[in-house]
Amino acid sequence: MTTTERELLAESVHATLREQIFAGELLPGTALSVPALAAKLNVSRTPVREAVQQLINDGIAVYTRNAGAKVDVVDDETIREVFAVREVLDGLAGYQATLRATHQHVEDLVAMVDEQRALLDQPADQRRDARNDLDFHTAIRDVAANKPLREALFRLDAQAHLYRSDMWALEANRRIAVDEHERIVAAIRSGDADGARAACCAHVAGLAVRIRRR
């Protein structure tokens, strides 16, 4: 196997494990045994070892001496801290995206929110709706084109996904999130950078409260 092939395999294993963690198939606290995962995924240990190390770098897994790697556990206090930082950074992303957005960027964001609005007529799907929310914010961060900002938020998003919540199962929460997305896009569309920052901050602050509710 060439170096490129090995790297691609490690990336594929990393993506698979990340998705299994976010889907709840590998719960917080689950041991990430390289031999066991290699056997389960039918690959050699090397790409699994590299993938687990990347999960640690992502903030999704932790390594403890003599115990090995395991999926990280995010408690109420941690999630409050994660969203406090995310609120500031996503606000900055909204501000910078407004200044950089082209007409095509705006059209793409409008289409994304229109699709989310249409999905409200379908039954809730926690995995899908959480992914749609993440995709929306990722699109704004991509338009902002601030690499350090995007990388910091990528790590925060990963930690937020570890927090088990039924937020996206509730109809009211789904509709509130889409309403907030529409306000963000309206500000970006009109060129109101300060308004986009405020709308992004308010959305993340609201998510932080709703995600912790039982």
C-alpha cells in the first residue's frame, strides 16, 4: 500500500468512527480499542491507530495512561463552556461572511434554509436535523473564509455532538432553529454585518439553552 493509499484509508476510518460517535453507536466513555476496531472494520491496525489519534486531536476522544483512548464525555458544565465560546466565534463568522458573501453565496444560503423549512412538514429525524444545522453553520464559516476560525469551530462542534440531547426530536425546537437561520440569512442578504453577528450569537445562545433542557 502506498503512502497516499494509507492516508486515504486512515481518513476513511476516521470519518467512519466520527459518524458512529455522532450517531450514538459509540457512546461517550466507550473504549476505542485499536485491535477491536480494526477487526470490526476489517482493516489493519495502522489506519485505525491514526484515526483514533485524529479523534483525540478533534477533541472527540481522550487518552489516559494505562487505560488507552476512549470517546470523551461532555457534561453540563463543559457544554455550557463550549457554547459560550461558540457563540462568540459563530458571531464573528456571521459578521465576516456578510462582508465576503457574493450573490451566489446568498442564494445558496437561502436555498439551504428553504430546504430546512420544507423538511418541517416531515417527521423529526434527530440525526438529519442536527446535520442540517451543522451544514448551515459550516456554509457560513466557509463564506467567512477564516481558516483559524473554521478550525476552532470544527473542534467545538465535535465536542457539542458528544452531548446527548433530544433537542432535535421536539417540533418546537426544529421550527425555532429554522426561524433563527432565516434571520441570519436575511441579515447577510441585506449586508447587515452587525445584524448577522447578533443573529448568529442569539441563535447559538438559544441552542445552548434548548440543548440542555430535558
